[in-house]
Amino acid sequence: MGRLLDLVLPGARDLRKRPVRAAAALAAWAALWVLVVVRWDRIVATPGGGAVDAWIALVSLLAALAAVWRLGGRRPEPDVSVEMRSQWGLVSDAFRRHRLAMAGLALVATLAFLALLTPYLAPHDPAAQGADIVATRFQPPSWEHPMGTDRFGRDVLSRVLYGGRVSLMVGTLAIIIAMTLGSLVGAVAGYARGWIDAVSMRTVDLLLSLPRLVLLITIIAFVDPSTTLIIVVLGLTGWMGTSRLVRGEVLSLREREFVQAARVLGFGTPRILFKHVLPNVATPIIVAATLGIGNTILVEASLSFLGFGVPPPTPSWGDMVLRGVRDMHDAPWLVLFPGIAIVVTVMSFNLVGDGLRDALDPRAGGGGHS
């Protein structure tokens, strides 16, 4: 009977023992099934020739259902002594005790699923204008348009959802480029030292002395902006801080016993760097990447606000704020809702980054904040 209950209502049996986790699982399970019922026509139309976005949404929906079912039906793990826990197990425990970080992680997961499920969630086409623009423009929030409409009669909620996909994609891919490039430059500079280190770090100092936003605008002004270009440019202008961070860690690791033993055994420099040094620098890189995603999303929004971001008609939070400012007195919701989305997203990633930093810092003694 208990297994059947877990299958139908995952988390119901744990409402007394773990009320927060069980309630979250039940709420997510109910929300997903409501989405299935409401958007059943879009879901069944996907296998018959849906676009790539629709297929991504379908796979994400199935993955979300499986994840919630697994989370709600999982039984508590037996207590294990601290001496028997792995390092990542201890880090996981410390992170879970950090309530703000867990709240940020929940928000990040929610934002990610909203972005992936946007084709099913968006009530209207984000670029569709009203048949009678004069009658449909600047409509306040209502049941049909929960976030109102803009000056062209377009649904703001649909544009905010699709804009979230753009912002999260730009932030994630750009930070992957930045972390990869910064890690490589910092690792090579810290391990090689000498003139390579000097040239690399002076180049980094020069680039850091340039205001990033001005540098971005200068680069984008000479070419036609596109989503791919924005991602690449943001990635290529955001690696300098990571390189200095990685260099400092590598300088201390290169004299450690395991690195010296690898040299004695005749291992080449690439093998030592990629198999022995960089894995031990993963902790600060992960923290920097988590904090960097929020900052990159903010920079992309700033570019869009200045008119140098993702080109229309692709919706972007920054572009929505830019175009809503001139109509803010007549329709304040045009700025309010995308602005709230930017604040919540950046804050969520920063909370996760702070939690990871505390959990991974051995000097914090487990670092859990309540």
C-alpha cells in the first residue's frame, strides 16, 4: 500500500517526518500534472512533427516527473559516522544545512525547468501581435494576460518566459567559455612560471584595467549582434578573474608531493596538469562559475538595456526593460516583471555560490548557515 501511495503521491508518506521536502515534492508533482492536463494538446502534438523546442520541452517534462517521483519516494538514508563519509558527502551535508543556499538551489532548479518547459507554459506566441493593436496594447494584468500586454499587444508573460531561456542560455554558455579559458591560462601560467607567467599575468592585468561593459560595447558595435556573438564575447571577456584564481592555486599545488612524484615518474606536463593539478582546483572553479552565471546574466541584461544585446524579435529581459521604460508611466508592468525576473535569477545563483563556497571551505568547519 505504501509503495502504491509513493507511486501516486510521491512524498505523502513522509509529511510527518520530512514535511518541507515532502510538501515540495507533492506541490511539484501536482503542478506538473496540472501542466500535462492543461497543455495536453501541445504535448500530444509534439511527436507528430513538433519543433526542436517542443521536443526539448517534452523530454524535460518527462525528466521532471521522474525526478520528482524519485525525490518524493526516496527513503531516508541510514546514519553514517563522519569518519565513514566521503569528502563530497560531507560537502553535501554542509550545503544542505545552508538554508539560503538550498532556497537558491530550489529557485535555480525552478527557473531551469521553466526555461525548458516554456513551449508548454507560454500562453501565447511571444512575437504575436494583437489583431487590433489599439485595443490590445497596454492591457493591465488579467486572467487572459497575467502580466499584461506591451505596446504591440504582445503577451508579457510569454515574453518573460522566452526571455528567461535566452538569459539562462547566454549566462551558462558564456560562463563555460570563460571558466575553460581562464582555467587553461591560469594553470599554464602557474605551472610554467617564468616568462610565460609574466606575459600571461600582465595581459590579464591589462584586460582587467579595461571596463568590461565599455569593451563589450566596442566589440559588438563593429559587427551585427546575434545570440551566438553575445555568448562568445561575454565568455572571452570574463575569464581574467578565473585565470588569476587558478594560477594562485596551481602555484601552491605544483610543489606538493604528488606533483613532484608525477614528475619523477616521467609524466608529461599536459598529463600532470589535466589529471593531477586541475582536478584539485575544481572547488574554486565551481564556486566562481556559480557566482559568475548571475553576474553574466546581469551584464547581458545591461547590454540589452543599452541596445547592444540579443537582437529583436528574440525577447530578452534587458531589452524588455529598455522598451518598457518609455511606457513606464502608462504600463509599469512592462518594467516590473522582467526586472523582478532578473533580480530573482541573479540572487538565486549568488545564494547557491555562497552556499558552495561555505560548504567547500574547510576553514568554515562545515560552513552550514541556518
